[in-house]
Amino acid sequence: MAWPSGKAGACKASIPSSNLGATFFFTPVIVSPLMLFLVATPIGNLGDITYRAIETLKSCDYILCEDTRHSIILLRHYDIKKPLRSFHKFNESKSEDYIIQDLRDGKCISLISDAGTPGIADPGSLLVKRCIEEEISITTIPGPCALIGALTASGLPTNSFQFLGFLPKKEQALIEILITTLHYQGISIAYESPKRIKKTLHALAKIAPDTRIVIAREMTKKFEEYIRGNAKDVLENLSTLNIKGEIVLCIEGVAQHRWNAITAQEHVAFVEKEYSIPRKEALKLVAQLRGIPKRDLYKSMLPPRNQ
Ligand code: SAM
């Protein structure tokens, strides 16, 4: 199905306030029916919320949130007196029908998550997809997002990056994804839990001890800190500590030209030896990284047959 292009929010006034570089507009929030508002909320510091976000939350009919006990703190702080409805990963698809019906009935609905931007490692993307299919407008009220905060404060180059969400728990899957990040020509950003960060760093220190990484912890909060260095140093730094709080991990990749300078066969041998993984796994990964069929690569590695 072709996706409808849709129109963004209906606003009464838009007043350009600058002609230097990007033009700023101020648009009062006019909540229109048949509209889903994606509203970013703080990632820790309650002060990190935009004027439009508060106005939107105050003007809509109800607010979808992951945990009503958590979001009520934000609502009370800003004197937002709107009903909260639970919308989390376990009821996301089940809730779609009633939400779409409410939007069709002319209700205006805001979607927030426990922290940051809804839809980023949080529920929301399925509902957005459904709204697009149903030709219901969506608009964004942008704001905090942990991955962007970590990247911009990391000191690593920001021109090219990929977001991995939460890293896999199983060791083999973790190693595979870490190897792909080392081959990525930019910064890979992952969300991590304090319980698993040491395990991830151990794996990284083993396969790529010199890779530059940054840990952004508890951003915007009292114990905010950034730990920069290579995987081995950072791990040594953290080894004695009982790490707590919320964490984003940024990993610098290796420039692509380094891989293009070697043949696919040499690449397999490198991955196999450097990262201590079996030949079969190395073949699978290199085929994936270079975008070539695994079978062809496998055949090219076989010794020539005797005539
Ligand atoms: N939707 C959110 C966003 O826009 O960033 C992310 C939600 S995700 C369920 C929560 C994860 O984001 C945490 O486990 C942590 O990895 C990261 N995170 C959220 N707040 C953070 C903070 N203040 N400092 C560091 N990492 C944070």
C-alpha cells in the first residue's frame, strides 16, 4: 500500500522570528482533532521539557503513557490535569483499535514514554505506522533523546552514526553485533543496563581493545558523567565500581577503506583470528558486512580441486 503523505499539525498562527540561518517559528498549540502528538519528555531532569510539550499535554483529550505511576510525577509537576492511559509494549498492538477509533471520533491524543522520545527503544512506532495507514495525521513535539545527548557530548565525530537499541544478552549475538559496529564507518550507539555494561566491555576489550568508546551515564541528573577512552581502559576504570543508573554506550567504528583494501578471503582470516571466532561464523559475518552471498564466499575459500 502506498503511504499517504499526510499533513502536519493545524496551527492558527506561525510567526517567523528570524531570517538568520534556520527560520524560527512560534506556533501556539492548537490541538486539532484527528491528530496524534508524539511528545518528548525529560530523560531525568524534570526541567527538560519544551513549552509546546506542556501546552500540548494540557490541551489534548488524554495522554498515552507507559507507566501511569511514573508519568503522573511529570503531570503533577507541570499541573497538567489530563487523564493518563496505559500504553506499553505488552498492550501496544491490542490498544491500536480503540486509539484509532478515538482519533476518528475527533479526540486529540498525546503519546509520551517513561523518558525521552516515544518510539525510540520505547513503544510508539507501531501506532505511528497504523495512523499513517489510516490517514490520521501525526506531529512531533521534539525534545530529549538519550542517544542524541550521548552522541553530542561524547566528543566523537557526529556526522555518521547508527542506533542499535539495547544490545543482545546472549554472548554470541553480542560478539556478532560488536564486530559489525567495528566495521561500521561511524559511531554506533547502544542503550545498556548497568548490570550488563561490564560484560559488554569485556567482549569489546577482547575483540577490539584499542577502539575508542564513550559511556554516557545518568545524563541531565545529579551523577551525570562521561567516561572516555579505549575499551580496555574504560573497563579497567569501571572494574572496581558498582555501576548504577542509566547508560548509553558509543563505539567508534573503523574506516571502511580499511576493509576495502583487503580481499574477502583475507577479511575472513582477519575476523577469524582477531576476534577468535569459528571460521563458519567469520564467513557469515564477512559475507554480511561486504554484501556478498555467503555461498560464493565459502566456495572461494575452498582449496582448488585436484584435476
Ligand atoms: N525513549 C528514550 C530516549 O528517547 O532516549 C529511551 C528509552 S529506553 C527504554 C531507556 C534507556 O535509554 C536506558 O536504559 C538508557 O540506556 C538510556 N537512557 C535514558 N535516559 C538516560 C540518561 N539520563 N542517561 C543515560 N542513558 C539514558
